Amino acid sequence: MRDDGGVSTESSGSPQSLSGRRLFLAGAVTGAAGVATSQATTELLRVETGPVVAVGELVRDLTPGPIAEWLIGVVKHADKPLLIIGTGLGLLVLCGLAGTLVRRHPLLPDLLFLVLAAVAGYAVLRRSGSAPADMLPVLVGWITWVVVLRLLTDMAVRAGEETGLDRRAFLTRMTAVAVGALVVGGLSQLLGRGRRQVEQARRLLRLPVKAGRAPDGVELGVDGVAPWRTPNADFYLIHTAIAIPTVSPADWSLRIHGMVERELVLSYQDLVERQLTEDWITLCCVSNPVGGDLIGNAYWSGVLTRQLLSEAGVKEGADAVKQTSQDGWTCGTPLVAMTDARNAMVALAMNGEPLPIKHGFPARTVVPGLFGYVSATKWLTEWEVTRFDKFSAYWTERGWGERGPVKTESRVDVPRNGASVPAGRLRVGGSAWAQQTGITRVEFQIDGSPWQEADLGAVPGVDTWVQWSGEAEVDKGSHQIAVRATDKADYTQTAVRVDVVPDGATGWHTVEFDAT
Ligand SMILES: Nc1nc2c(c(=O)[nH]1)N[C@H]1C(S)=C(S)[C@@H](COP(=O)(O)O)O[C@H]1N2
Ligand SMILES: [Mo]
């Protein structure tokens, strides 16, 4: 409705009087600023894939196959940089358009930014293994957009008055934001260099490990039950670190000291050259509520902790190992669990791959039978052999139990809570675990009728969870199913509900569902 020339002769000061070109520019510069802060957040938090790359991937996946092939044929190996550049340019154009929308309504650009941020958020969350925290860069970028465009268009509104000073001020501010975006963008590239080098080093590693073949019969084939082997990308994540440590194998070492005959400092190579032990171990979190999913089962490869501790020579009187990670997190592990016959290890690989960075690359501890918070140190750097009465650790200082043995537990995966199922014969199933003890029996109960014995899947030993399944006959209406496990020490779970604090939840997992 207005000229695009920037020369307005009337109603100066109203957004309607603004030059569309100037607003477009303001929008585009704002777009760049948001990308820069978002990218900086990505690097600061060491989020694996920031919104920029995630959106690039989304664009790639939405491009129809023949067009993508034709494009790749034209640009050859430049396809990835071009994809990112093309996506970036497209984004700047959209942000420029957002700038021009100020003339229609001051909130319209915010709305368009919200849509763009939602697409970016979707692009990030659709990647397997993404965590809610990966949304932070998107949020920071969105806030930048909203704030910077206000700053610039407020000036543009006044520059619309065509007073020489305000016009200059507008240009100055535009330049400042553009330079700021370049500097922040450049700095985040620098910040990301270390992370990219570690990712590269991880990719190039060839460890003498196997992915492990799941034993026959571990899966009972009930649709909807968690797979017996948890893929790395789906494995639950718990850590206090905000920025995930990135340590290259070349810089990694484990120092073993304290109540030992010989202090040891082991390099990554020292570990790789030792005999690697491989085993199926189910890891779970003390914060896992009854029925929760903070548990996973993987094939781990690493060096036995008892071998390393015997090389160091543990002194009489020690009963604990205080473990420290690169990010300063600590835990206290009962010495016995790291020296007895179980396969406690310094793990280098998970399901046949070098540990994912989020799961502790280059090396972490895994101790069967203990909750993660007292044992499973990621980004491991140090073991101090000591006594429990001489130290405290991160979670014990916050009121959690000192030793953290896992509890015998079971879970219903099918049906899900609130599910609606066809009346009649129904397959039910889930998992049960009691690492270091083993499960002998799982029973389920429908609507308070007598307990029925479930079928159990195969297991390679006592350190993994076991699948259970069963069949039930249900009429139309609402129902309830409960599950309980019995372990090899002849303990059967009771109905008493215990909260996760201080040493792990227990109680029958009970699920409500409808049959129709
Ligand atoms: N460095 C470090 N290691 C850590 C933690 C942590 O906060 N920092 N959390 C522990 C807890 S509470 C659990 S349950 C396990 C989770 O391991 P995962 O993220 O690989 O599943 O890691 C343990 N190791
Ligand atoms: Mo945990």
C-alpha cells in the first residue's frame, strides 16, 4: 500500500509510512542475529545437532527424491554446504518478510517467527536421541528475533520520519546487529571446533568390539513392549552437566590413586590394548518411578574394574571408590562391587559402537547391580580408593542413599496406561529386573482376580532385564492390570509403594485401560 522507496511524505512515524525495503533488511538482519545466538547456544551447550543443521536435514528429507538427485548431480559433493546455505538464505528471506509485516500489525512478525521456531523445534525433536534441552538453542534464537526486530523497527519507525539523525541511527544499529551476528556466529564456529574434532575422532575409532547378538528367545514378540536391547539413540540420559564434556581419546586418562599400592595413570590406548570384556548389562536410574522408562539394556565392552584395581593393589581397610568425571561430578561406589566376580567395567563401547558422547565418551563405568548414580560415571577421569566415612559425593550430599543397590522391579508396557483395547483375548507384557540377583517369576493380576504366571523371555545371565508376557480375557469396560516379580533370592515385590527418594522406587506397577 506504500511506496518501497523509503521516502514518505505523510503520517510520518507510523509503521504504515515505512520503507518496505528497509523493513525487509531489518527482518533479514534480525534473522541472521537469531541464527547466530542460536548457533552459539548450540555450541556452548554442546548440543549435537543445532537447529541450523536440523532444519537443513528436514529440508533435505522433504525434498522430493528426483529433485534431490538432480540437485546432487548438479552440485556434486557441495550438496551439504549448499543445503545449509540454501536453507539459511530461505530463512533470511522469510525473516525479511517478517520485517515487512510490521506495517500490517506489530505482532505479525512475532507470529511468523513463532512458526519458524516451531518448525526448527520440530526439526530438532524429530531426530532420534534428541532431548528436551536441545530446544534451548531454538528458544534463544526465537527470543533474539523478537527482541532485535523490535529494536530495529522501532528505529525504522523513527527513521521513517526521515530526519537525518534517526536515519543514521537506524543504519548504525543495523550495522551493529549485523556485525554482532557475524562475530557471535564466528565465535560459535570456533567454540564448535573442539567438539567437532572429538566427534571426528570418535567416528574414526575402530575398536576391537562386537555389537553382540541378542540371545535367542529374549524377545517375546508382544507389540509395544520395550525392545530387549535398547538402541543407543533411545537409551535414557541422565547427567548434571549442562555442557556435555567433549574429551578426545588422545587427551583422556584415568588416574587411580588413594588407598592403593601403586598409583596408576591409564591412557585410552592402555585400555584398548588390555583384554576387553563384553557383556549384556541393564542400567537403571534411582529416579526411575514405578513404571518409568529410566532404564535400558545394552551390550557393553570394556576393561574389568577388578583387573585395574588389582593392578593398582587395593590397601587393607578401603571400602569405596570415589569416582570423578571430567565435569566434576562424583559418586561413591562400594569397592566390593568393583572387585568381586561381576563384570563391572570401564566401558569403551555400547552396542558395538564407541560410547556416544552423551553416554560418557571416551570411557565410563558400568557396574551391574547398582543404580547409575553410585556407579555409572560418564566422562570418567579419576578413581580414589578410599572409605565411605571419609567423603561424600554429588547425590549423597543431596540426601540420596550411600550404596544404591538396584531393587527388584517389574513394569507393564502393554497395555499402556489409558489405552483402549478390543474386548476379548488380550496379550499383555513388559519387563522385570533384579540385576545381580535375577528374576525367577513374574505374575500379573487383572482387576484383583488371582495372580497369573507370565511367560518369561530368555536371558544371558542375572544382569539384564527379562521380558514377560501373558494372555487375559477382558470384558467391555474399564480394567486394571498389576505386575509383580519374584527374584532368585525368593523375594516377591509387595504392593507397598515406595518413592524414588532416597534409594529407589518399589511397588506393583498398575495400569488402567479400557476394553471396547
Ligand atoms: N559424569 C556424570 N556421570 C553420570 C551422571 C552424571 O550426572 N554425571 N549421572 C549418573 C546417573 S544418575 C545415571 S542414572 C547414569 C545414566 O547414564 P546414561 O545417561 O548413559 O543412561 O549415569 C550416571 N553417570
Ligand atoms: Mo540416575
